[in-house]
Amino acid sequence: MKVLVIGNGGREHALAWKLLQSKQIEQVVCVPGNGGTASMEGCQNLSLAVDDFEAIAQFAKDQNITLVVVGPEVPLAKGITDYLKSVGLMVFGPTKAGAQIEASKAWAKALMQEAGIPTARAAVFTEAAAAKSYVKGQGAPIVVKADGLAAGKGVIVAQTVEQAHAGIDAMFGGEFGSAGKFVVIEECLTGQEVSVLALTDGLTIRPLLAAQDHKRIGEGDTGENTGGMGAYAPAPIATPELMAKVQKQVLEKAIAILRKKGIDYRGVLYAGLMITPNGDFKVLEFNCRFGDPETQVVLPLLETPLEELILACVEQRLAQMPPIAWKQGAAVTVVAASGGYPGAYEKGKVITGIPEAQALGTTVFHAGTKAFPGGSEKTRQVVTDGGRVLNITAVGENFEHALTQAYAGTQCIHFEGMYYRRDIGHRVK
């Protein structure tokens, strides 16, 4: 079968990489892909915009594509699944109605409250004065969120009322575009964040291994929020007992309330949880797609063929599938980012050392890269083309082994301005 993967990040490279491990997959096409997907055997890039639904559909039909897997949230929020299904294509990813669970934090918060899903206390505002007055009454620390999609950066954990007010001004002032038309203000929860990515066919929902992401740019979890600077799986804090509660109190309730609202949700439901020091948990957010960089540590541990799980979701027969099988051990990924990220950064910096890193046994997933055609893998020039550039991933028999391997691979790689956190996994060291 032929599969079309929508997106150009590390997540999409990992999806294509995993799919191509199956004998059932003859080809993967990435739209638009990146420098890593361009160089994989059995994979090709197609230079189309992720929201050019008509051109994507025409290509898929002309090339007899069996399945479309949508990576990023933006095309899902714009209705790519609805469009492609309307022309007879099989798509993994929720409809526009389902994608609201990520595209609108206010909508998701109301959904959680209606379903009785544990979540932080919150209020929604449409103008700055009322939001500031609420913050003044609540005090700090407090969390200020842009309502819509903001590439993982529309969240400010304000330590003072003044910081919260500045964040409110930035959001209503257009810093996050249309995402700032509404602002959600939440109580600030403390503890450890855990990402639970679950697969669902709209009736049954099964979690994948829990992972922990590192969202802050600075070591010790300091500085600005990013799209994620590294991750590991499985997360030790997500015990079997805790995951059983998450299944009942979060995942099954979420699918039930979506179904009650007439939303046939087939794809990934990603619950971002805060695990409090006493072992309780609350949902910080829901996402409508695979996490990035969590996917880059979850998929390397997956034994069950990925396309079998995806097809079971699309064809609404997930309940008939045997339990998901996993490899023993742990996986770690370290994100190599452009200097200046998550703020302004330069592109076009030549990257060296990827073959050397892979020779050590790591897998290098490309995120923000561009490859120039010609030459072998060792001689082909690859340059930076985004904020998060590479994910250097290792699987080991235990966490320490995987961590050592990932950092050994990272130290092989060089480009001007390269930055990476040196404390990935500090919670479990």
C-alpha cells in the first residue's frame, strides 16, 4: 500500500520511518516533507502546501494512495479530513469539528467541564480589561493562554500579576494572530507534565506509552515555552495504576462526550496531564494529533505495525485489535535547535555529522531541514530550515543507556548557532 503523510516536521519523519518498516508499505509520500524524508529509501517529498486540499486529493487519487496520515494540527483544524473523505480517500485524523479540541482552548475547557474530566479552574475573556481584573483578583502565579493555535508557544506561566498583564496585552495585541482573539486564564498547577497519546476509532480508545516532554528552552525548565526541546518514554511517573485512572477519567470520558455531540473522532487524542506531588492529575490541554517530539520516542518502542493500528482506527475496528505490543527498554530524543529559537533565527546553516551520529546507533529525525539533491548520504548537503532542526533519538535497554547514546549522537552534529538542552531526562536521572 501507498501512504501519504502530511507535514514537514520531526513527527512526520518519524511517522514515515515507522511506516516504512512494514512489508505492507511500498511507498510513503510526504507533503511537503523535509531533508530527512527526502533521503529515505521508499520515501519521496511532494512540494505542496499542507492546506492545498484540492491538489493533495488529486495527487492521492492519481497515485492510488491507500491512506492519508495527517501530522500537524493546522490542516486538521482547517478541515483536511472532511475534504479528503468527501472525495473518497481514507484519512487518519479527526474532522474539523473534532480538531476544535486543540484549535480552541475555550471549547476544550467547556468540553472537559461538561464531561467531568479533571482540569484546572479557568475563565475565558474577550477583552483585556476584564482579563486583567480577573488576574488581579486571583493573584500569581497564573497561566495565560491564547485560545487558538500558536505552534506550542501561546502559553505564558506568569509568576507575577505584571507578567500576566503583559501576556494579556501581547495576546490581545495580536502577537499570536487570530489565536489571541480569546484568552483563557487558568490556575497554575504544580507537578510534572506527562503526555498521553491515545489512538481512537471514535468508539474505543487505547493509550500509547506515556512520554515526558521538555517544553522550556532553558535547562532546569527555565525560559520561554517552545514546541519541545526533548522527550523520553516510557515516563516512570505514569504508573500502571495512574494510567488506568487516566483511561477511565480522561480518555473514555472524552470520547463519550465527543460522541454525544455527534463528533465521530478517529485519530490521535493527546492528553497533556499535570501530575501533582500527591499523585493526582488534571488535564492541561488536549491535542488532536501525534505530539512532537513525543512521537519520536514513542514510535521507536512500538512493536505492533503502525499501519495496522491506524487502519483499525479509520475502519472503526480498534476493539478487535490485540493489545499493543512494545519493545523493552527506553527511548530518549534530544532536539538540536537554531540559535535564537523560539524567537528569531537564521536559516540555511550547513549541518554536518548526521552520518556519524547514526553510525553510533542513533536515529536522526529531521525537523527543520532542507536537503539539496545529488550525492550520497555522506556528501549530500543538508541545511537548517526551521527553529527545531533535528531530533537525535536513541533506544536503550534502560533510560541511562538511551540517554548516553542520544547525547553521544548529538555531540557528533554541528551547525552554526546550534543549541540543545543538556539536561533532558533530569527528572529520572
